[in-house]
Amino acid sequence: MGAVSATFGAVDLATDALGVTLPWQAVAGLFWGLSLKSRVFSPLDNARPDLKKAVDGEATRGFNDRIMPSWTPPGVTFPIMWVLVVGPLRALSSTLVWEATGMHLLNPVLLCIMLHLSVGDTWNTVNNVERRLGAAVPGVACVLASACFAATQFYSVSEKAGSLLGLTAVWITVAGLLIADTWRINAAEAGSKWEGEPLFPVKGEVATRFWFEK
């Protein structure tokens, strides 16, 4: 969030100094790009699933590398939803908020969606990179909560923006149910003892790595 705020502030200072305003198309493109690549601001290892492998039904980070529920959508569903549905909804709603709040990037309302993306990037590390199936369940709940919070803040300045961003919570809810069910079916039953991962991070074989570590 610090890196995002500094970047947004630098862009605002530059445009103010030059006496120009970013075209709305550039702002929409920026937030669409951030919706897909916000992890560039994260120090964590945020390697994403291989989309080609996911589409082909092969094992990749977070998809088919564990027992998946029978109702898991086809792999092609995920890139379609994130790239062509969720991304544009985030971009359009953020652009409406940008226009309604003085056409500056560094403002508290727009930072709410960046908080949502930051939570999502952290969850990606937990679920896809570190494969902490238990901790991923409350983690995805935090992603959903941050999306709802951002939508309410957007709604406070633009009802249309808040409604558009709120639609993304539907897909995140479906994803959250999938994560919870994946955790459930990957648990082992040993007699009367349930041996699933706990719903919180535990010290084990997995170690958190940063992208700059070799």
C-alpha cells in the first residue's frame, strides 16, 4: 500500500506540475492493468497459476495441484472472469470514482480498491504459492470483505461505481466457496480424528519467500 500510494502521489504531482489531466481512458487502462498485475507492488512471491495449463485442465499453482471439488468450473472460466469481467468492472468503477473525486489518483476512496487488491495478492501467496489450504479459507473471506468495503466506499461517491464494483463480490463468493470446499475434501480422516489443516497459518514445511530471494 505504501508503494501504491507513493506511485499515485507521484503521478498526481507530475500531472499538476504540467497542468494536465490524465485522459479517462488512461485511468481505466491503469486500473484494468492493476486489477491483473497489482502484485508488482508486493514484496511477496506472487507467481500466478499458468493460464494455459489451467485452461487445458493441467496442474498449475492453485488449480488441479490438489483434489478439486466435482463442481469446479472448467479452467477456461477463470481467465474469462478475471480478465474480461472482473477486471473491466474494477476499471470502470474506479474511473467513475476518479472523476467524482477531483481526478486525482491519491485519494482515500481509490485506495480502498488498492487495499482490496493487496489483500488478494497476499491471499494468492497463501493459497497458490505456499498452498496453505486451511489459512486460504479465512484469507478468501478477507478478500471478499475488502471487496465489499471498497464497494461501499465507491457507492458513497458514485452509486453507479459502487454497484459495478459490488458485482465482483458475486464471483469472489463463488471462488470462496470453492476454496472452502477444496480445503474440506483435501482433509484426511484418521479414525475419529480429522487431520485437515487448521484455519490459520502454522509453522511447517512451507516458508514464506519474497520475490527478490533466490
